[in-house]
Amino acid sequence: MENFIVSARKYRPANFETVVGQQHITTTLKNAIKSNHLAQAFLFCGPRGVGKTTCARILAKTINCQNLTPEGEACGECDSCRAFINGTSLNISELDAASNNSVDDIRGLIEQVRYPPQFGKRKVYIIDEVHMLSTAAFNAFLKTLEEPPPYAIFILATTEKHKILPTILSRCQIFDFNRIQIKDMADHLANIAAKEGIATEYEALRLIAQKADGALRDALSMFDLIVTFSTDRSIRYKQTIANLHILDYDYYFQITDALVNSDLSSALLIFRQILQQGFDGHNFIIGLNKHLRDLLVCKDNATVQLLEVSDEVKHRYIAQANQVSTGFLLSALTIGHDCDIHYKASKDQALHVEIALMKMAHLTSAINLAQLAEELKKKLN
């Protein structure tokens, strides 16, 4: 039986071109390699799962490639590239600072730096989770980082840039990695699904990307989970919301319609149904606030692009936004925001959310009453 390889490893980018959502960084690195303007110390920082260590490995492989392509990519076929792929390259060293963070570990690394490469042009040292190094280890590393041998390049990666000493930061060329956009992530998942012969619904892939919160590794883990959960190796929207325990946006459309029409009974019944399915009241109110915000951005054609959903769902948002006044949305958002802030301090959290829904359900009446009063005032004047 063939061993299963998780998608995050199986489809890990092998060159700059296949890195997802970090074009500003990959373009800069390729240009630096082609023009031979490489710094001797790099710091890759950003959230988890966005490609920091992957880019560090690609950079290390490309620097030592003997037959670079015209685009500045590693050929993948020379002796150096093969050694890297097989994990036998002597010119590339990785250190996990989370478990090797003492002064002795750094001194061992510095000792290695003294020896020039026996094969190839550069020796590259990748230090992952570099913020975990002790202060003493950082200080021991300073001199080598400032004046490394001409053949040595250091690539430091971290999720917590603020924990790194300013003296280290000043010696590095810093690259800030972005959270990966929902569309880029969903498209990448769609490509993997096509290669694996997995049937998908694009809305389900967008949902996975949204849940991953910008981290592609998390998205790929969820992707594998849902494929395993499915009996026919498919990814469907209904299966995805059930497996990831996400509230279907359909609930938010229904409850918004009820609130706009001052149908408090329906709103409370929908909320009770949501609680009975095991969803948290706090997550519900956060989701409702986001739904109201999305309706608000749909009121103007210039801001519709801020809505990160499929075209089919976008039309539904626009249709509901046209039926709801801006005044209602702003007032409901204010009530929902207050509910979110004070939720954890409440003794009866379900009642706390219900009170917010009661206030929202009476907004339409209050707005209509205010308009009547204004019209009456104009007539009297």
C-alpha cells in the first residue's frame, strides 16, 4: 500500500514560479539572483503557513544551481539541484531554533561557517523560528552575521519579528510575507484537486480558504481532511460547512430578512436553531456583523470588490443590500458591535445576543417613525 503524503508536502512549491501569493518577494529574489546582488543575510517574516521556509529553501537551491534558467529559476537537473532534492546537499544547512536555541548550538553553527564549500559557490544557512534563540545566542551570532565569509548566506525565518533584537534586524535584508488572498488560495486548491481527480465545488474551496485565514498550509490540511471525510473523494459545500463546523451564510440572509421586516419571532427561532446545532453565540454575532458589513459594502458599486465571495453569492448580497437601508445597516452594526464587545462579560450570553436581536428587529420601525416625524415637521413649517 502506497504511503499517503499530505498535500502541504506533496505540492510544496519547488521554484519561485509556483509560490502562491508572494509575487512581490519572489520577483525581488529572482532579480537579485540574476543581477548577482544578493545580500548576505535575509529575514523572512510573516504569519504561519505563508511560504517563508519554502521560499528560503527555493532561494538556497537557486543560489547554488549550476544552470539557471533565463527567468532566474533553478534548473532542477544539475548535480547541486539533485543533491538538494535528495536531501544530500552539503552546502545547505537548516537549524530549527525552536529546539536548538542555546549559545552552544549557535557556536556549532559558527564553527561550520568557517569552512568554505567543497562543491558549489555558496553555503546557505537557514534558521527557522529564529525568534526562539536566547539573548545570549543572538549576541554570539551578531559578529558572524555582520561580517560573514563571502561564500556564506544566512536566511532567517520568523513569525514574530518584534521578538528579534534590533541589532539583528539592522544586519538583515527584511522581507515581509503577506497573508495569502482567498482567491489565490482557492485557485491553488482547485489546481491540486484537478491533479488528484477530486470533484469540487468552488464555493467550498473558497470557504476552506476563508477559514484558513491567509495560511495556505492550514488550507491544505483542511482540504485533506474533507477529502478523507468524503466517501466519493469530492469536496462539496454542504460537506465542508458540516466538517469545518461553519455557519452557512444562508442563516445570515434569513435572519437579516427577519430583522428588516421586524419579524422578531422568526429571528429568535433561527438563533435558537443555530444554538441547537452546537454553534457558539459569540461566533454567530461576529458572523452577523460581518454579514451586515458585507451588505454595506454592496450599497456602492465602488466597494463591491471588497466582497470576497463567488459571483453567485455576490448577486445574492447585492439583491439583499438593495432591500435594506443604509441607516438600518449602520444602526444594526453598532448594536452588533456592542454585543460582541460585552459578550464575554455577560452572565447569560444567549440572552445577551437575543436582546441585541430584539433591538435590531425594532430598527425599521424606529427609522420609519423618524422619517414620519421629519416629514410632519416639514409640512408644519
